[in-house]
Amino acid sequence: AQSVSQHNHHVILSEAASLELGCNYSYGGTVNLFWYVQYPGQHLQLLLKYFSGDPLVKGIKGFEAEFIKSKFSFNLRKPSVQWSDTAEYFCAGGSGNTGKLIFGQGTTLQVKP
Amino acid sequence: KAGVTQTPRYLIKTRGQQVTLSCSPISGHRSVSWYQQTPGQGLQFLFEYFSETQRNKGNFPGRFSGRQFSNSRSEMNVSTLELGDSALYLCASSLLAESYNEQFFGPGTRLTVL
């Protein structure tokens, strides 16, 4: 069965620390991967996505992710977090000609000022 | 442009009742997907509609159903509510029903079943 897993459920960092959130997917065929963020009280919004081409993807607000096919991974990174990055982060995967997304369990990031 | 809208935003029902939730996609978007979000299970796919046709259904009982209208607006219905149906129900729209398309999410409907 298709699945997406996130390793870190709750991460606490101080401002200016570097961030890396793990995401692994488990399915074959066409792989499209996404990172979504949910700020407190706001909608889910897209940070970045990968569907082909350069495996290093840059998104909004200084986030980037690297698709490593051999490791079935799509980890999210940011070199220096800010207090405003406090949010819940979701990795999601899609495949083929369907809008169905499979989400990871989510990672709650708390950034201390 | 206006985002995805969902109504109502909050709903309280009792066990055994039924409920209908509504979703209006972004103008021009033809694909609508529904997700259930709970603290224990996270975000789980319910179903996807494109051009009034259900293209995919998640692993939910038959009490969960949906439909899409010709203007792409969508509704989902849950009959014979159970306590475990308490959740945030999210609707997402995208231009096409292709997995590389960005899905735009609405604010959700918070359903509480007593």
C-alpha cells in the first residue's frame, strides 16, 4: 500500500537553528511529492513540490527539499528558522492522473525566540 | 482571487444524525478532493471528484458519500454519525485531476459529534 511517513513528530528549535524534517515515501510509479504547512489558525498551504527535473526544490520562505530516489526520501530543510516558522508541517505524495494525496502524520515545529 | 470556501465552519451533531458539508472550489478549478483530519489519524483522503465524477475513494465506510455539481461545487454527506466522525473536514481544489497539480485547501469544517 502507498504510504508516506514523517520521522519527527515534534521538533523544538531556537531561532537561527537549522531545520531538517524527514519524509519517506513507499510507492512506485510516478512520484509527486509535496510539503504543506499549516500555521496556527490558518489553512494548509503549499511550501514546495517535486514532480520532475532538478531533485533540489526551492519553495517559499527559504525552504527547500531534496528528492533522493534511492532513499525514497524528500526531506525538508531550512538553514535558519524564525519564530514565525512555528507551524505543523506535512509531507504528502501523489501519483498518476489522480488528485489523491497521501499525507504523513505531520511534524509540529516549535521555534523559541 | 477567492480561495476555497467551506460551509459551515463549525457543526455540532448528535450520534445517529446525518450531516452535509459544502465546498466551493477556486473559480476555474474542476477537481475537488476531501480529507478528514484527526489528531490520531492525521490527514486521510476521503474522495476526489472531477467533472461531476468520483474518480477515487479512500478507505471509509459507505456512510461517507459525496457529489460534485456542474459548477464544480461539491458536497459531502455523512449519515448515521458516530462519535469517531468528529474531525476537521478539509476540501481542496485543483485545476486538473493530476497528481502534480497544487491543491488549494479550504479552512475546513469542524464537526463535533456528541
